[in-house]
Amino acid sequence: MSEASQSASAVAAVYFVVVSILIGLATLIVAGLWPSTRLPSLPIPYTALQLIFGLLVGFCNVAGGAVAYISGRSCSGITAWQNINASLIFAVFLPTLVMASALELNWHMLKRAWANVSLLAFVGTFINAVLITIVGRFVMPYSWSWSEASLLGSILSATDPIAEKWQAGERLTAGSVIGFTFKASFGGAGMGIAFGLGAALLLALMFNNPVGELWVIVVASYSLFMVTDEILGLSALLALVACGMVLIGFGRAFISPQAQPFCRHWWRWADWTANTLIFFLSGALIASEVYKSSTLTGKDWGWAVALWAFMQAIRAAGIALLYPLCSRLGYGMNWRDALVMTWAGLRGAVGLVLALSVRNSDDMGSLEFRERLFFFVGLQALLTVVLQGSTMRPLLRVLGYLDLSGAERAVQRAAAQAVDQYGKQAEGAAEHHRTIGPWQALLGEPDWKQVDELGELGVERLLEGRPGEAATTDLRTRVLCITLGAFGEMVDAQFLSPPTYNRLKDATDAAMDGVATGLDSWSCLQSSFGWLARLQALQARLPRRRWLSWAHALVGAARHVATDREVAATTAFVLAQRYAAAQLAALLDAEAAVQQGKGMDGGAGGMVTGTTGWRPLLLTDVEDIDWAHRDALLADVLRSFRRTGGPENEQLRVHALETVLAEVRQAEAAAMAHLQALCEAHPRSAQRVVTLQTAIALLDRKVDLLAALQSAGMLEAREVGPAHATALRRVRALRLFHAHL
């Protein structure tokens, strides 16, 4: 191909990407405007629409239709993407797709359900792969070899297809296959863990650097893929999953508060972009294959539908075989869970990436086989996303998974009533005083009738059904959510280090699993406090010899770290329980809530209520949120919650509230006793913790104030720069020193 032709091909490929994104954006806009037309929401998932639009563009392109301009004069954009290197497809899309999904996992649920996940991921996937291979080998009328049928089975089973080496022509024995599988799987997972820990370490060394912290994760993902897939020949897919699990379980807490929203939105953008391109490109390539290929006929469409039916039956059989074990492990499994898991077997972007890479690999079988395999995988993605994806939400609704509990319905109704009442009061006050802001002084009076129409939310009318009872279990769950949010804000305010936050979060998540029997968050946290006693015992047993002085120093340093962490975690737990108790007291009585808040302020050593109740009164808060007004509105919601329903419901609610409030105060008392014992036994540790927290909070407020002055135009960048840089350096240094707390 000449240089001019290559340039035209590259430009056409870029045009194709732009058109894909534009169609994706148009789909989002239509989906956003659709509810305003008073019609039901779009029933087809976004990715399915992209696949359908790709099919339409592909047919128009090969037929010379209205969108044929995508192709340019000499070489179409679709053709340029058709011939793209398989390794490039893997390297561009797979790290983004896998890491974006891994970062959304719930670490505690994954740990609790690890046995179920392992059974389904390994045994269940193996069953699916074997049965689909048998269907491809003996049922489908293509006379595929075992290697070709196994490649279809591996891709449609959502595995990392190790059979690619077989397809590439390497002769493998049973022993070499088993050895390579273990090496690729466990070696890849080990590399993923190592890269994840390295990324967490780099994140801990950074502070308030959103771009740098984001690129740590991005570089870790793509470099891990290159090392495992291209250099070591290990399973890149398992490596990326393991790296993502380490980051969500350990490293995510090291991301600075200012960087967390940026990182979260970037990964969502990257995931959306990758899915948009993959599904649109796959649709266009499928259309091109169907239109131009001489191997695809009408019976292939029929066998594609039949393969979809086989896949549902195979998935159901695999889950049925594992049901006796899965129902007794982890969170368990019932028939409704099994039904949802069977119907949730969607094939998405990862499978399409694998199929694209096979299609564009000359050493993966004949062209006829590769075209037909890509066609089958693409049609499975279309059928599963359209049929199963569109009906998943109705199925969940029928099975009761989307039903709100009694407490949730009561709080929802109370909140809706309070919001509507607040709107009416605000509108009445504005109309009475004839002023809202400086706009009216310049532009005159607004049309108050139209203001009423435009500002009407009508949220109360959106609620359906009767208010339910507030069960004790629901209230315990709400309390644990409140305390978990409190721990998160303590990390954002630099009052807690990521390791301590992870310990508190694990304890809260463990308590969340047992809310049906009681509120045991303190016992869950206390069970992780064994290191201090072990280190003290070890230090006492070490002989007092001069040549062992280094061992005494090492154990002593570790003991100080363990003591500081235990003091910090217990203090955070006490403060979070006091805040949760204040919220529960507000449910029972507004006056009790006020008294509880006063008690919390007095007992917390100068802590004041604000966003959460543990920020020290060091500088005037520069945040522009009227917290007092927000708290007053929250009190209205809570009082409305108590009044919702009849007297019997209120009596049941009060009993549940009193029960849970007593449990919270009991946990607070036990933790407070433990904290007092720690402070008496280790006063220097308590002083170290409060000194570091106070210094970090003071510097954090100074940084916020400098930024606020700059944003208000009172200081220029060159004026605020030196002080701002000094404060950030101090915060970073203290944060590193504080990282062990």
C-alpha cells in the first residue's frame, strides 16, 4: 500500500471512531429525553443499541449508502479496522474493560462469597466451556475440529482462552496443557497482586495529585498487560483482575480525597468509550461479514439462535450442578438467585474483543472458521444483551429484588413529604419578602405563578403503596451505613489513614452480614486487635542481650505502630457511634437529639458537629453549605418518618428504634472503655495520634482557605503559590508519617 493510501486509511479509521462516539452520544441524549415524553423508558440497553447501529452503518457502508463517506475515497474506515492487528485490539481495550469493572467490585462481598465465586468461576466456567465445545464439535454442522470447537467454547464461556496456543499450531500434550494452565493462571494472578501492591505504594506517596494518581492505575494496568501477555506469556486477564482486587481491597483508600471523583469519572468515561467502540465496531464488522462473506448463509443465523438456546440450557445445568454447594457457602443461594444468575449470562465487550482478535489472526485457523466464529460470538452478544439485558429488570422486580423494605418505604415517604413542604415554605417566604437575591433588584419581579409551576417537584406523588413498618434489621443496616460514611469522611479529612480505614470498613461490612441477629460491629473490630498483645508478648520473651538490641528495637517500633493504629481505630469507632446514636435519637425525639448532640460535643474533646461531628474547631469552615439548615431539614424528615402510618406502626417503630439505639450505645460504651484502657496504658501513643490529627487538620484548613481566597479573586496565583506549596508539603510529610495510624 502506498504512503498516501496508508494516510487515507488512518484518517478514515479516525473518522470511524468519531462517528461511533457521536452515535453513542446521540443515544445517550435520546435516552435522557425519552422519559420527558411520558413514554416508558428505553427497553433496550445502551450497548445493544450500539451494536444495532453498528450493523446499520456496516450494511450502509458496504452497500454504498448515505454513510459511505466514512470510507473515504480509497479505503474505508471499517476496512481499516477490519485489518487491525489482533494484539493491538487486546492491548488497547482489554486493560480498560477489565480494570474498570474490577474497580467497581465490593471487596467485602467478594471475600465473603469467595467460595461461591471460585466454584462458579472455575468449575462452572469449565463446565460451560466443555459443554459448548461438545455442541460445537458434534451438534453444529460445521465439522469443526476439537481445537476449533474449544476456541468457541472458551470465548463464549467468558474465559481467558488458553486454547489460542493450540490454534497457533503448537503441539501440546496433556501434561503441557495442565502445566501451562497453572503457570498462566497462578503466575498471572501473582503478577497482578505484585503490580497492585506497587501501585498502592505509589498512590500512598502522592497527595492531591488527581492526574498523577490516575496515571498510576492506568500505567499499572497497561504495563501489567504487556509484561504478562507479551513478555511472560501468562494470563493477562487474570492478572488484571487480581490487580484490580488488590486496588479495591487495599489501594483505593490511598487515593487522595480530591483525586477520587476524578479517577472514578475517568474510569467510567474510559469504560463507556471502550464499550461504545467495541459494540459499534463489532456490529459494523458483522454486517460486513454477512454482506460480503460467501461462507455465511441463512442457516448460520438459525444456528446462531440455536446456540443461544444451548448456552442458556448449559448455564442452567452448570448452576444446577453447583447449587447444593453454593447454597451452603458464603451468602448462600436460593432458587431465585439461581434463576437470576442463569438469565444474567450476558456476553459483552470482552468476548467481542477476543473474537475480534481471533478473526484478525491469520494463524488461528482458516478464514472461513474465523469469520463464522466472529459472527456467532457477535450474534450471541446481540441476543443476550437485547433479550436478557432488556428483561433483567422486570425479572428482578417480579422476584422481589427491587422491593423496598418497610423502613426504606417509610423514610422515602417522609423525605418526599419534607422536600415538598420545604419547597412550599421556601416559595412562600420568597414571595412574601419579594426577594431571593440581587437579580430582582436589577430585573424586577418574577412571574410567581410560573415559578410555582417550574419549581414543582411533586415527589410525593411519585410514591406508591402503603408505608411499611421499620424493622430492627433495617435500622441496624442504616446505622452501619451511617458509621461507614463517617469513617469515609474521616479519611477525607486526613483523620484516618487508609490501613485503619480498611480495618474499620472490614469490621463494619462484617457486622452488616449479621444485622439479623444483632449489632456486633465492635466485636468485629475488636477481633482485629490481636497484634498489640502478640508483639508485647514477643518483646517480653526476647532475652535481654546486647546483640539482640536490634530485635528489641524492631519489635518495639512495630508495637508502637500497632498501638497507634488501635488507638486511632477505637477513637474513630467511638465518634462514629456517637454520631449514629444522635441520628437515632433524632428519630425518637428532637429534644433528645439536641441533648445527644451536646453530649457528643462535650465528650469528644472539643469536637463540634458540622458535616459529621468530628472536625476540630480550628478555623472558620470555608465550605459554602448551610449545614444548620440541612440539619433542620433532616430533623423534619426524621419526625415525619416517625409519624408515617398509624399508631400501631409508630409503636413498632419506636420499639425498634429503642432497641437499636441501646445496641449502639452499648457498642460505644464498650469501645470507650477499651479506649480509656489504651490511653492509660499507652499515654504517649494517644498524644501522638491526637497531635498528628490536629496538625494535619490545621494544615488542611489552611490549604482550603488559601484555595478559597484564590478562587474569590482576593489572591493571585503567584501570591498564594509559596504558602500553598509549603502547606501541601507539610501535609504530604505528615500524611506519610501518619500513614501507619
